[in-house]
Amino acid sequence: MISKKFLPFLPVLSGLLLAISWPERGYPIFLFFAFVPLLYLEEIKRKDPDVSRLSLFWMVFPAFFIWNALTTWWIYNATFLGAAVATLLNGFSQTLMFWLFHFTRKTLKRGQNGYVSLIFFWITFEFIHHHWDLNWPWMTLGNGFASFPQWIQWYEYTGTFGGSLWVLVVNILLFKTIKSVFIEKERKAAIKELSLSLSVLLIPMIFSYTVYYSYTEKVNPINVVVVQPNLDPYEEQYEVPAMDVIDKASQLALKEVDSTTDFIVFPESMVQPNFSSGIMIWENNLEGHPTFNRFRDNLTAKFPHSQIVTGYSTYREYSEGDAITSTARKFSNGSGHYDAYNTAILITTGKELQLYHKSRLTPGVEMMPFPWLLKPFGEIALDLGGTVGTLGIDKERNPFIINDTLKIAPVICYESAYGEFVNGFIKNGANAIFIITNDGWWGNTAGHRQHMTFATLRSIETRRSIARSANTGISCFVNQRGDIIERTGYWAPDVIKGTINANNRLTFYVKYGDYIARGCALGSVFLLIITLLFHFKPEIRKRE
């Protein structure tokens, strides 16, 4: 037994273990016992008659506050308020899930069988965090293995929620082993539980290594040049005239583009409107826009086989009689409405363009959460350059159609953190993924490195190769096993050339999505109903 005076340090230990597990430079092996100190604390406090149900909440909170603070502190480079809100809200929510587990276990008096509630509640919370207005999937436990693709090849069957399940089950089994040895003094039971713990830990890993070293990509080559312009997002990207930006980026591209190049990929939001010169990018009349002509003059006129994927900030004006979207804004003179978009555009030698609007928006930056509540503040958002306020979105994940056999998923920045979301492109026929992003807001911190590693997760889940263009982060290529096969440095103009393979196969995860999380959500609803019934009707417990 641990002395009572050391119990307050257990959450601190858990928080530190979780933090040092996180990519890109963490060691995810610590994830498998990071919850053990908290489970020990819960076991002790659950049996203490002098401890109220609510008191454990504040005992545990430091663990999740420390984890979030040490892992995502870099948000403050963009916004101190955003960093504080993300750390406190996420830490509070994670603590609530752990407390719900404690509350359920204590109310139902389930003892050994109560640990399933931790799995249900925790994964349900992660699932909600992928879908509500304050979405923040960054801290999903399954993301912790992003730098170790050899361990998680089975994500093509489960997605990242399979990783979360793996972490929680191993933690519970290891704690039950420790509990049998030090609390219950049951050595034989401990041996069985330790054997089960090691089996659950090692079998998925062995399976993954087997798949990793036996996986062979079907040769279906696409030749891609990825450009990293390195425009300072605070000082340069939104101030330099669009034509100058295009010329600078084109000169970088020409270092690697040749007659075999199929695609030239530029980053998110590279081309911005210039209000002083009157250059706006209205989708009502895109053909013939001078910025597209400049791309063609610089690149596709010389290499007509090549097609360009790049990021724009675009606008659409609504005519009289058009259906006005919920994200539409009024012109300052009150004469009509328009939508603003974070857009990926496919440019070819001809006049035809293909557009995709970013649809999984960053809370507080590209969207105002809970507009039904905060509608009076709908035009307020953190100003990170370019278009601010709530942006318009696409309802469907439509890939760029290149020909009858090739479609490209244009994934924009934050969208790459969402597995099931990216699946939508694959279900609609995408054979490869291009991620365009702008990661310079956070400085040379773990932020842009963590974001880059999430591409590994998407490649394994979908078995799609990825070309990633980051303005000031890390540009790279990722193969279908999740290996980062080439990468640029941070804060340096650069261009890389690579060949990736298209793939048509649909993985189990693409077909069925986040079935693990949905199952846990149903289990959580059932458990909560039963728990509340027992809590508010104690006579039920007496009859039991």
C-alpha cells in the first residue's frame, strides 16, 4: 500500500507519463501504464467512507491538466486564450469521464466488473470530441502511436479508437495485476492477470509488425512535386501581393518539375485576396482570374502534363433568390450576402477548375462554436490572417476527379486529424491523399510535428499514399504503411519530388468507420441510465 501522503502525487505521475508518451518525440510505451496511478487512487478512495463521490474529481484533475498543458502548450503562440481554453476544457472533460467511471463503479458496486465503464465513457468522450462544435481530436489516445507505424498497422481495421481501446484495456489489466499483488495479496490471480496483460499488449504489436514487413504496395505511380514556400503567416503571407506569392512559389517548384510531373502541390491558403489592389477571388466568376493565369503561365504552359493543387481564400456572392446559408455574411453596406471559404483548387492547362471547401473547421479560428447561442458574436474569431469568422463548408467529401481511374482527396489542414472524415473522400473514390496545410502559427514547437505525424495515421487507416505540403511546417511524402519517406526542414523554403502509388482497395475501417466509438457510446448511454436509476432510487440497490 502507498502511504496516504503520497496519494496526491499519483495524478502528477499519470500526467507526466501521458505527456512523455506523445508524438513526435515521445515514447508511447508509457501510455500502457499511465492510467495505473489514477486507477490505484480511485480504488483507494472508492473504499474510503469519508470520501465523497465528487472529491475524486479534483484529486484527478491535475493529471489531465498536466497532460494537456505539456502536450499542447504551443497553441499559445497563436492565441493565449485558445491555449488556456483548450487546456482547461479538455482537462476538465477528461477528468469528468474518469469521474463518471468512479461514480458508476461506486454506485453500482460492481468492483472488478466496473472497469468497462471507463472504456465506454472515455472513448465516447473522444468520439464526441470529433463531432461537436468544440471539436479537438488532438488528444485521442490512439493518436499517441503516430510516430510508430510498425505498432499500429491494424488501424486499417479499427482506426485510432482501436488504439484508445488498446491503451485502456492494457492499463486496466496491469492495474488489476498490481492490485492482486499489493492490495488483495492474491499471487496466483496476479500471474494470470499479468499473462493476460502481456498478451493483450504484445499480440496486436506482433500482428502489426507482421503486416508492416509483409505489406507491398501495388505499383500505380503518381509523380508529385511538393512546394513549401515558407511565407511567414504573421508578417508575410497575408501582406505580400498574390502575384508575388505565386511567382515565388513557382520558382521553387521549377527546381524539381519536369515532363514526368503529374501534380504540383502548394500549401493551404497560399493565394489571398489583396484588398488594397482590389484583387478578390469570387467563385461566381473564377475562369480567367489573373491568379490562375499566372499559375498557368509560370508552370502548366511549360509542363502541360502537370496539374496544380493549391490553397486559396475564396468568396461567393449570393444573388437575389439564392438560398442563403447559415454561414453567409452581410456586405458592410447591407446590400446582400456572401460566404467566405478556405478552399483547395485544382488548376489544369484548360479553363476548368475543381474546388473543395474545407469542411472540418477549427473552432474559434474558422468557426464560432454553438451559433444558436453565440449568434451575436458570429463575426468574431481569432484573427490568424486571411479570412476570419465562420466559414462556409462543403457537405460532401468530393475528391478531385483527374480521370476515370484517378481521384485525389484534397484534405485541408485540421481535417487531417479526423479519420472517419477522411474516409469520406476514400468512399467517394479517392486513390491518393494530398494534405495542404499552414502550420507556422505555433512556431518551432511540437505543434507542427504532431500535426505532421497524423498523416501516418490516415495513410494506415485508408492504405492511401499521401503528399503533404505545409507552408511553414513540415512537407513530406507518406507511403501506405505510414512511413514518412521524405520530409523538409522547418522554416525554410523548399521543394521535394517523389513518386507515390494510387490505391483502390477499401479497408475495413473505411467501410465501417468508427464502429468502436459508436458501440462505446451506446454502452455509455445504457450504463448512465442504470447508474442514475440506482443513484436516485436506493431501494433498487437494497433489493439487489
